[in-house]
Amino acid sequence: MSDYDYDLFVIGGGSGGVRAGRIAAQYGAKVGVTEEYRYGGTCVIRGCVPKKLFVYASHFSDDFADAAGFGWTVNGASFDWPTLVANKDVEIERLSKIYIANLEKVGAEVFKSRAELVDPHTIDLINEGRKVTAERVLIATGATPFVPEFSGAEHTITSNEAFHLDRLPDSIAVAGGGYIAVEFAGIFNGLGVETRLLYRGEQILRGFDDDLRNHLAGEMAKKGITVQTGTVIESLAETDSGYKVATSDGKNFHTGLVMFATGRRPNTEGLGLDKAGVEIDDKGAIIVNGFSQSNVANIYAVGDVTDRVNLTPVAIREGHAFADTVYGDKPTAVDHSNIATAVFSQPELGTIGLTEAQAREAVEEVDIYKSVFSPMKHTLSGSDEKMLMKLIVDAASDKVLGCHIIGPDAGEMAQLLSIAIKMGATKADFDATIAVHPTASEELVTMREKWIG
Ligand code: NDP
């Protein structure tokens, strides 16, 4: 018999924590899980899932416009924001319940309480008014939006609030140039909100392939989004109808709402990590080894709280690997290389592997294959949206090092391409693959001419 109340206690009921708790319980561990907000975590409650539903909603404006070229007349189309929010909430509630049910099904005990560590083995369940002990603790508390300090910052919203606005503003300014800023700019614009994106650097989506960044910025502008680079919001003041915003270029503008999407910070404050002796880095992320183990041998951490690759499927994989390693006798370190990702911008972006710039650093000679074209649908729709596909190939080995796509379903393509690229596919393998016609993705296996820049 263990001296502890639990073999494993998980703090955080998001994707990573729930997966770890569920698999550990299936291996026979006595598991407790606690969550202070809602089970499902950021991705399900106020991230990937509701965001994608909003992206679908915002696409209809383009779809109605495209329909005319195919003979359709859509009369009297109108959009009702409260209906979208309410329907989204129903779906989120359904998913949150599934998270709880999946834990209970395997015998894990589910708590709804904030938790703080008292020492490496003792967890204070604040809302329960009691302490529990565990042989091991897994921290999976995720991250939270970060808003820099400036005059008027208290008036801004983040993605957390964007999912619950009472009404859509007529206009919005979105600060940031990462995933969330770009995705929400597309959502608001598609829903008819006059949208401005302000980014501090030279081009949005730093870290992505430069062709993709430039192409997306151009397409967003074509859709009517004002993309303002090299600019930050310096202050904002409330007015009768919204906010007066002052920017670093010495200008002012008026907008109905200001949203900040300037990164996220690990949720480690007030967790009692100091009392347990757990080391964090300068951003507050828990420092872990390849097996998600912290410097305190019985305390582990997975997902965004460790600030490795902050994506839901990565947190899930880390949680699963933790349970396999510790309770399944299958030591598993997560491979963080070649992770495909999508940005649900409009148009969508999907990417896997090295960017052209990274490849040029990594190998001596790089071959680029690139195609910019009109998707077939737009021959009749009249839309001037262009698709971009790019393959980065190591000239010496012929290995495909990266693939970057922008256009409809780019995320779906990146997922499938990532299998080939993880397997080490060469350009010759791509060339030997017969196209599926007519598709956009056939371009990936039919590009033969090297791109001369
Ligand atoms: P990101 O880290 O992607 O982007 C943050 C943006 O804010 C960057 O453009 C950054 O600029 C800018 N920024 C940071 N600090 C400041 C500041 N003080 N003033 C002005 N601008 C600033 O964070 P997000 O919030 O967009 O998303 C958080 C994470 O969530 C992402 O990294 C991603 O891992 C995940 N996510 C994934 C999604 C997906 O898979 N589709 C969707 C949404 C989120 P700079 O580039 O110059 O540093």
C-alpha cells in the first residue's frame, strides 16, 4: 500500500493533463485530477475548437460572394453573432463533459479546485478546503494571454474575452503578429468588422517561411484587413463609441475594440513551485528534461506550462509519453522535430519542417520548388485569391526538408505531408507519386522546375 492518497495527482484538466491522467489510470495508477476553471483547457474551452468554429462562421461571407459565379443568388444573407456564440457554447460544454467522463470512466477522481503545492508531495485543494498527498505530481496548467503594460491596457480584450463578446464591434484593432492575432483578424474581418492588425516587426508570423509571411500579408490586405507593420499601440483612451488609440508612429485612430494577442505566459504563478523546489525559467516555464521531469524527481510537467512547442497535440503527446514512461514501463521521450502546424488565417496556412532560411543555415545547398496559382474554384468565383506551395529540398541528399502551403485546406495537407517528411521522403519520392486530379495538392507532386530566385 502506498503511503500517499494518490499515485499521481494532475494539476490542470486540459489536453495534456487529462491524457496523462487517463493513460496512467489505465495502467493501474490511482489518479486524481484537478482543474480550477473548466475541463478541456484552453484548446477546448477558449482556443483551437471555438476558434475553428468561428473561422468556419467567418468564411461564409467569402463563400456567398464566390457562389455568384456558379449561378447562385443568395438573397438577404445576414449574420447573428449571439446565435454563433450560443451554438459554440453548447458544443464546448459537450466536449468539456467528455473530458470529465473519460477520466471518470478509467477510475480517476475528478476535482474542480485550484491547487497549490505545499511541498513536493502535498497539494492544497483550495476550493475543497483540504490537502491531498501524491507519490508523483504532474503539472499541466497551460498558459495565459500576456498583455504588455501601457496606458489604457485595462480596456483591451484578449482571445479569452473574444469568445464571449456581447456584440460584435463595428471595428477592431488587433495587436500582435502571431497565430492568434492573424487568426482573429481573419475571423473579425470575415464577420464584417472593419479590422486593423498592428505588428511590431517587419512582417507578421515571425518564424514562418518568408514567402508564406509575405503572401499571407498580401492576401489579408486584399480581403480588406489593414496590416500595419513596424507599429505598436502606445496608449488608448475610452471614448463614447470605443477607443482612441495612439501608435508608435505618432498617429492616432479610433476603433470600437482593441484586442491583444501578444503571446502567452506559462501558468506557474501561485502554484507553490517555490515551496516544492521546482525550477522555472525567466518566462516562468517549468524546466523539464526529455521525459517531462522537473528538477524535483517526483514532479513532472507537460504542455504550455513548459513552453516547449506550445501546441495542443504536443501537450497530448507529452502527457501520453509521461504516462507510458512512468506507469507503462515504456520510457518514451517526445520527438519535438518536424511537427506540422497550421494557422487558420484566411487563407489558411500549413507548414512542416524547415523554412528556406533555416534550411540555408542547415545544409550547404538548397533547391526550392515553388508554385503560386489560382485554385480551380476561383476560375468561376472571380476571387483573386492565390495559393502558394513551396518545397525546400537538400540538394545533396534530395531530402525534402520543408513544405509550406497557403490556401484552402493547407492544414489538412500539412498533416499528411508530415508523415512523408518524418519518414525522410526525397524529392524523387514526391516526383514518383502520381497526382490526384483535379486537386490543389497535386501541385506538390508535379513541381519539376527549380525556382530561380
Ligand atoms: P505568438 O507567440 O505566436 O505571437 C505573439 C505575437 O505578439 C508576436 O507577433 C510577437 O512579436 C508579438 N508581441 C509579443 N510581445 C509583444 C509586445 N510587448 N508588444 C507588441 N507585440 C508583441 O503568440 P500568440 O498569442 O499568437 O499564440 C500563443 C501560442 O498559442 C502560439 O505560439 C501557438 O503555439 C499557440 N497557438 C496555436 C494555434 C494553432 O495551432 N493554429 C492557434 C493559436 C495559438 P514578435 O514576433 O516580434 O516576437
